[in-house]
Amino acid sequence: MKARILCLALLASLGSTPLLAQTSAAECGAAGDMRFVCGQEAPEDLVVLPGEEWVVASAYSGGGGVRLVRVEDGTSVMAYPAAAAEERLDTETYPDCPGPPRGAFTTHGLSVLPGEGSVHRLFVVGHGDRESIEIFEVDTAPATPSLTWIGCVIAPDPIGLNSVRGLADGGFVTTNFLPRGGERTAMMRMMQGETNGELWEWHTDSGWQKVAGSEAAGANGVELSDDGGTIYMAAWGSQSFARISRGAAQVSRDEIPLGFRVDNIRWARDGSLLAVGQGTGEKAQVWQVVKVDPATLEVRDVLSRENNDVFTAGTVAVEVGGDLWIGSYRGDRIAIVPAP
């Protein structure tokens, strides 16, 4: 669940030493057809690096940071902050960035833009000492990919960031899920469907701009069509999925109910969008994955699982080989299930 926990305790400042996160085989054994990558800290979002040899995982609790997981064997490496990571501020694209993140740095939404050759761009939603989008270059040429921090964009008050979709010019589209500094009842009202946020777009020259027609109850996951003319948005509070025109003189918006709290959305290989979220009411102990056809908005069930003591509250699904890797906003592991 991408719900911002209003009283989240950021317990530890981040070190700079690479961490191999390991859990014993007994503690991380399979459960039915579900395998696990353990040693995580609430891996709320996942993205697959080009080549499908590595998965990037966020850390929404604990020490935070950005982790890399090797697909072959599940080895998890703390990629940032880390001794091997570099920092090189791109002052042309991010002129107002005050410098790298220091202190508390829990991570949330992720987005990767494939580049030419082995260097790609990674966008990360960061919480802690600042509310920001942090931008990295990821070089997949080394045996273990290396991260170079290249900039940041600080979110203006009271925007409460959640997901991000990177753009080719270094800008991005992001979601204002739960504005900061609101009343203690704001989360409950949003969960009842009250509109409380929207999408925002940022570019070096134009800065922060609201995306027309994007108002939502708990704006959560976000994706973009290949031509850039359509935005897809998950609305966690209203349990719905929206298709919104981008950059058009006349805004077009189509919205469908999904019947669960829709979290992250990701493109699937077949051209559909994988949407993942948590159930409510009689299905409050269930998380599920569906596919949404971007042209017709037809919905097809993919899988549904009950929460248990091992894995709970699925938030994202990405395709890796013949499997789906599932993230969660709580717990110490990523789940891996065969793709139906």
C-alpha cells in the first residue's frame, strides 16, 4: 500500500557501506508456488533494469536507500548510499538541487528510462529529511551495476509524493498522494473517496505544473503511453484506474472501478498494464493483480492471494523471465510467483 504513514518513525540514518542482505534458507523458504527474495525493508516498488539481470527495489521503511537484486540468485546489494556509488550533480538539468540526500532517506516510487548502451536513468521518490525526486544514472556494464546520483527536485509544500514516471529530458510526472501537514482525518476521508490530490509534471524550464484533469482520491501509480500523449493513473482512495490525455487542448479522461485499492501500475510485455493493490471489505485480507487494456480499459484477473504471516499487501508486479516479482509496503521480502 502506498499509504503514507503519517507518524512514520525514521529510526536510522544511512551509512555508506554496501550491504549484502541475506536471510537463512529456512527463514526464506518457498511457500507453495511462491518464492522469496529476503533481506529487504518494505520493497514497496520494483523496476527491472534492461537485460533483466537486475531488479531495483525501494526501501519504504528501516534504513531506506536503493537496493539492487540479482535475478539469478536473489543476492541483494545496497546500491545507494554505498561506498561504490558516485555523486555528480547535473546543474544544467537540476539547477535548484541543494545536493545529495543526507540522513534519513526512505524510498518509495521508482521509474527507469532505458538509455543508449549500458547507462540508464533511474528516478526515485525519496522521503525523510526532504520530500523529493532523486535522479541517478545506472551503469549495467559492471558485474554489479553502479549508481551515480546526478540530481534532485524538491517537492513544494504540501505535496506528498508517491509514484514517479521519468521523462526523456530529465523531467518527470509524479503523484500527490496525501498532502503533507493535513488534518489527522485526511487519510480516512481519502479512503472514503474524497478527492485530495492530483498529478504533477516537472521540467527544468517550466518547473512544477499540475496535470489538467488529474484530480484524484489518493493518486498513486502512474504510467505513460509510448507517444507521451496519454497518462495512466491508479487512484488508491477511490479504487479506480484512469486514462487521461496529456498536452491536449481539450482534456479527455476515462475512469473505471477496479474494486480494490489500486497501487502501482507497470507495463506488461503484451502491451497491457499490470495493476496491483489491496482488497477492502470482505476482501480486506487479499491482494491482487489484474491487467488493464489501455485501449479498451477491459480488465482481466491475473492472480489473487490472501495475506499471511509470510507475505502481505502486494503493491507492484513486474515481469522477470516467466515470473512476476511482487513488492510490498511492509515486510522483509519480495515475492516471486510464476506468471499465469
